[in-house]
Amino acid sequence: MKKALKTFSDPQKLQKWCAARREAGARIALVPTMGYLHEGHLSLIAAARKKGADEIVVSVFVNPVQFGPNEDYEKYPRDEKADLAKCRAAGATAVFFPTPANMYLDGYSTYITEETLAAGLCGARRPGHFRGVCTVVAKLFNIVHPHLAVFGQKDFQQAAVIKRMVRDLNFDVQIVVSPIVREPSGLARSSRNTYLSDDERTRAVALSQALRLAKADVAAEGSVPWRACRAKIVKMLEKAGLTVDYVEAVDSETLAPVKTLAKGVAVLLAVWCGKTRLIDNIEL
Amino acid sequence: MKKALKTFSDPQKLQKWCAARREAGARIALVPTMGYLHEGHLSLIAAARKKGADEIVVSVFVNPVQFGPNEDYEKYPRDEKADLAKCRAAGATAVFFPTPANMYLDGYSTYITEETLAAGLCGARRPGHFRGVCTVVAKLFNIVHPHLAVFGQKDFQQAAVIKRMVRDLNFDVQIVVSPIVREPSGLARSSRNTYLSDDERTRAVALSQALRLAKADVAAEGSVPWRACRAKIVKMLEKAGLTVDYVEAVDSETLAPVKTLAKGVAVLLAVWCGKTRLIDNIEL
């Protein structure tokens, strides 16, 4: 039996509804997204259903605070109507479409920073990005007060930062990290893939190929010096005409750089494919 | 009928207990303190009772993160046994005595900053102070998930910063600000008064006298140029042998400086009395 899909744009109304549902005994899941939903997002909703959530709240919000001044906030793709239909089909029970004005009231002045895990990788290249992410996620947690929240492993560093914030600030929320969903070519699903030309889309396949290379190396040899493997990956990416932003191997929990690929290590990369910045990762 | 007084030191155990009490329909109040309780604190507990709270959780925690490196964290007065007895007598139902180690786990790295209201006054003189306050209060909110939380008006700027944080981060917590409790001499109750010698305690009466002067001026004349009034206040404080840290008149909500004393304005001051820093304020 499918429930009716509720929609909210007012944080206070959603907060009230969630509190009432929680009081009535419902188990609530939150799936935070920036919309323009693809199969990756839908897998997060499916993961929430699998965890036995009675109410699945999907937030759709292109959060201005996590974009830098020269980033793609304005052109980030949006399609609320399609998102709503996809949420309904995937089994969400509520969709939250806030506006920047009702999330960041006049004189907004409170921010959350995670200072260790957010310092490197994307955090170093996108100053203020994780400050924006932590702030909006904490706001969503306080509005929805979910039992669990589902994030995609595609944003590996984001998931690690959120888990740290949850631990540090004592949020009573279980964080579920759901595997990357890929296109048949291997390209990780991303709303930003819509920016790619046909040619760029073909070249972007090198990201996942490079990560499979690292995995195969470790599978064959148990542990592998990162320096040598990194060189092979960079070569492969550059051969595909991609510009490397970073290629790093880190401890999958602390995100501290490692010198040897082995189990428990994650390889993370960010590249420019034309004017589009793409990220991908693999946990070994 | 008085309830038994529960004590907790483990944040997770308190969180679980509070969640169960809330689920059972109890209305929960939080009274955050740094302990060494005096009548000011007890008035906060009384305010929580008056608001109809079924459970009143008093936290007693000298929060290291809100002290600067040259401040009085180490020597701040502590007396857990007396605090417990006072909480029981005042009608608290739970006391939370966490340790720095279980509030700030290994590798702790997440902080909350309020960037506008916390910038001036005590925030300007105590860098990082309100970052520590916001962080620990958000943690306590997430642990206790109270319906209401009571703060003292004595820390006027703190109450304003907390209210802003609650608004900005969508905390579903009602903030109650309770009036300053004074000694018969007019001296505002503070755990730090214990630092004062008899002579200093006599001189410290000038703080409340100076504030009453501002109030009397406005009562007599309706609105008063701040510049002239400020000069009188400074003179009075200096005559008592106090060293002025700041004397400011601000809008009581935005904490923006004003040029004229009138209704809705707060006069805030901080002085050094020997080696002890004292604050006091009045809302006109």
C-alpha cells in the first residue's frame, strides 16, 4: 500500500509534521539531495525503505552556502516536477522543497565547520564547501529529526565529514552510506553529468577505469605502493584528456593520506572534464 | 510529590533516557550550567518548573572549549557534591556531569560559530568564547532534545547568540531567558564572585549602581544621548577602582550599538575588579 506523497516548502511546517509522525511511532528517514534526481538518488530512497523507514523525507535543495563564488550554483540543473514524480515512484512519503530565503533567514549568521576531515581533498579545492554542507545537513537534521539519514558513497569525503559531525555534535541520527550507482560505462551517476558533451562523457569513463586499476593491483598483490599506482592513474586520466584536480589514497575513516594501498584504504579523485568537475572514488 | 534525582555522566545514556521520557510524553527542560551553583542558577530551575516541565535536566560542565588559553578554566570553582544537593532541593529531576573526555572525544573537530551577534562585546575580548558556548549548547540540545532550555539574562550576549543559533539551525527548542538574580548589595550573582576579596566585593557594587544610573536617566528623560551617560558610568566605575573592559549600549535583539538610550536598548558592561572579570547588564 503506497502512502500519499506530501510536499513541504516551509521548514516549520515540515518540522511540526515530522514531530507528530515521530510521536505517533513512525521511523523517519531523511534523504538530503540537491535534486535533479538520478538513479543514484533513487538508490538512497530504496536504502531508506530497506532500513524499515515508515516515512522517507527527501529534501531537494540546491544549497547556495556550499557553492564557491566561481562555482556552478546558478547553472546547477533543477527540475522540481520530475523530482517529485521520481520521489513518488521510488516510495518517498514527503518531499521538502525549501527556498534559500526560508532556509537562510535575514541576518543568517550561524555556521558549522568540521576542521580535520574537511581540510583536504575537495575541502582544500572548494573553500567553504563543507562548512555549507555541515550547516545545511544540521539544519535538515533539526527540522526532520530523522532516525536515519542516507548519503551516497559517491561523495565519500562528505559522508566521512557528516559522520564526524554526527559523532561530535551528538546528533541522534544513524548515518547510512549507500554504494555508488554507475552508468553501464562505469561513469558514476551525477547530476553534473548533464553538463557533459558526448565526447566528454566518453572520456569521463577513465575515472572509473582508473579506480578499477587500483583495485585490480591490490587484488593481485595484496598491498601496493601508492606512488607507483598513482602515477599509472594520472597517466590514464591525462591520456583521456582529463585535467587532474587531485588523486589521493587515504584511510577511509580518518581521510589521512597513506603510502600503501591495502584494505581499508580509499582512492579518491577529482578531475576536470572540459568545464565540468567530476569526482569518483573506490574503497578497497 | 518529588521525583528521584537521576545522575548521568555518559552522554549516550542521558540521550537514551531523555528520548524514552520524551516518548512517554514528558515535557523536558534543560538548564545548562558550569556548576558551583548559586541562587541565579536555582532561579533557572524554578523558571523551568514554572514552565511546566516534567523533567528538568541540569547540566554541570565547565566547558574547556569556551575558555581562552589565559583564562580561568583551571581555577574555575567546582563543587559537584554541593551542586547535586542544590539541584535536588530546587526540583531538578536529572543532573548531567559529563567529563571533557566524553564530551570531546579523541580527534574532536566540529564547531559552531555565530558570526554577527558574537562578534562584539565579550566576543571581541574573548576570542573563541562563543564558538565554545554554541558548540557545547548544541551538543547538549542534541543529547537532551529538550522542549525548552533556560538561560540567565546575566549573560545577555550569550542568550542573544543562543537564540540566533536556535533560529538559524532550526533547533526545535524554546529558549527561556530568566532575570538576573542579585545579592542584596545589587551585585549580580556569579560563580566568579567567589574570587573577590571583601574589599573587591564592596567595590564591585558599582557595576549595578552604574546600570541603575542609566535606567534612572531614561526614566527621567525618556531618551538620553548615550555618549553623555556612558561618560558618567565610566567615571563611576573608575572611581570605585574598577578597570573598564567595555561599556556599551546596544539594541537588545541585534546587539548593534545605539547612540541613544531608550526602550529596547540594553546597557552591557564588563570590568576588571582586581584579577576578576565581572559582567552585568540592564535592559531598558
